[in-house]
Amino acid sequence: MGSVPEVKEITVSNLIGKSNILDYTINPYGGCGIGCIYCYARYVGKVYGKRLNEWGRYVYPKVNAPLLASREAKRVREGSIYISSLTDPYQPLEAKYKITRKILEALLRYKDKLTLVIQTKSTLVLRDIDLIEKFERVKVGFTIVCDDEWSKLIEPKASSPTARIEALKILKERGISTYAFIGPILPLITDPFEILANVRSHVDEAYFDKLNLRPGVWRSLMPLLRAKGLEKTYRRIMFGRDNFYEKMRKRIFDYCSSVGVECHILF
């Protein structure tokens, strides 16, 4: 993922879509320049004529997204908007294009009926605190999967986990509701308890999820798993009868209860 991604500006016919996670979702970019090797969203590449293994190698800024956000937000009912479900709204190109920032500016006019939920792996979100804190109902969360060393291998174009935790602290100190999304939990890579211990003072809640093996994910992970001697363990957990995630679910629930953090286990 060290190469520069293909960048092509595009226009789209609609922006605010129905979501299975919240009420609505907005994806300011097609593809994602962070290109995490565990990302399940690579399947959307078929919309752009891309193969599964090209995830992370292309980013298509939706240059008319701010205009559509303004038009479509006027028509949607009261509800929550997730930014974003299939891309990172603060991936590297956002520093140049500022599409996410312009979308926030457009949505501000409808802050009385919208709940904004932002999720990212980039501290670039701090650039937009001036807008975010104007929303009456807003949450900002960071995905945190591992420590800094593993992050260099599996999500090299994201901000370091240490920097994300510091950003959570800054957001929290500004009075913005925050959360940590600890997932996917990667066996022998993710330590959800250490992550939660590091973020618990800076978040209002935490979400946990398991590895989602949508098309292309296993193939993407395989080189790293083989190089680290983890392939056999992962095959047993993901394809065998290992109850790794069942045991993990109980441990997470018990730990969250013991430290007083509101947790949501999504598996």
C-alpha cells in the first residue's frame, strides 16, 4: 500500500443513502486511500470496475457531494447520519479536497433534525472541530485495532493509534461526545482490553466487532498472516470450530462492566 492511489474526480447522482447501521450514511469518496488490509468494504469496488485486490489503490472524490448534501438533507426525515460506512471521511486526500468539511457545512443548516456520527482513523478530523461542535447532536469516534507497530503493517496510511487516542482526548475536552470502535478484533494482534484501558478516560462508549471475511479480505490478510506465522491459527478460528469470539464476547462484557464503560458488542 505504499504506492500513490489513482485519483479521479467524479460526480454522483445521490449522496445520502439508507443505512443498516444508523438511519442514513454519507460516503464522500469512492474507495479509500488508507487501504487497511482487513477492510471489508473492498467489495464496493465493483461499482467502479475495480477488483477486490485493488482496494486502497484508488480514491474517487465525489466533487458534487457538498451540493447534494445540502439538497438531500432538506428532504430526509429526522435521524442519524453515519460518516462514513464505506470509506474514511478523513483519509489523506481530504486534506486537499475538503469534501467532508464542506458536507459538514451543508448539514449544519439541518442540525435541529440530524444526529451526526463520524468515524475515522485520522487525526485530520481535529481540523473540523470548529464545525463539529456546532452540531447539537454529534459523536466522533476512532477505529482502533492494534498498537502502533502492528498499525504500520496493516493500516500504514492511517494516523497512529497513539495519535488517535490523543485526538479522542482533545475532542472530549472540547465537550464533544466520543467513542472508540475496537474492531475488527484480530486474534493475536488486537488486545481489546489494553486499547480500552488506554481510551476509557476519553470516550463515552466503546464498540467491538469481529473480523468480517467479506470477499477479498482473507486473500488480503494472507501474506501478513503467513509472514508472522499466524495462518494456521486464523484458519482454525475463522473456518474451524474454535470459539475464540464467543469467549472474547464474554470477557469484553465483563471487563466493560468492571471499568464502567458503556459497551456495544456487535458479534
